[in-house]
Amino acid sequence: MITMTGRPQYSLSINLTAAILNIALNFTLIPIYGITGAALASLITVAAANCVRVMLVYRTLKMHPYDWSYVKIFLRLW
């Protein structure tokens, strides 16, 4: 959504920040936890970048990608 609406500079800055965060977390977590630390670093980085993207889309476009129908799907799975 961000790139499609003519704001690719936001996507670039989010991706660069995520790459720097991923490298920092890898240097921190891999010596302690090994391959699990690398997976955890990637999980944190991807989750943080996606949260920032959702907030940015809401702030700039006043659109939210999710509604209550998604909650119903997760409740049916449990």
C-alpha cells in the first residue's frame, strides 16, 4: 500500500531500518542462542517492520487493513 500510493521512500527507510535491526539482533542473539537466536532475530525484525507498515498506512491513508472478520476466523480456529 505504501509503495502503491507513491511513497516508496517510506518503504526504503523501513527496509533499511529493519536490515540494521536484524544485523544488530543477530550479533547479539546468535552467540547466546545459536541458530535459534538467528530465527528469533528475524522474527522480531519482520514483526516490527510489519507493525510499522500497518501504522504508517493508517496514519497516511486513514485505512486499516484488518477488520472484525479476521478476529472471527481466529476464534473459529480455537
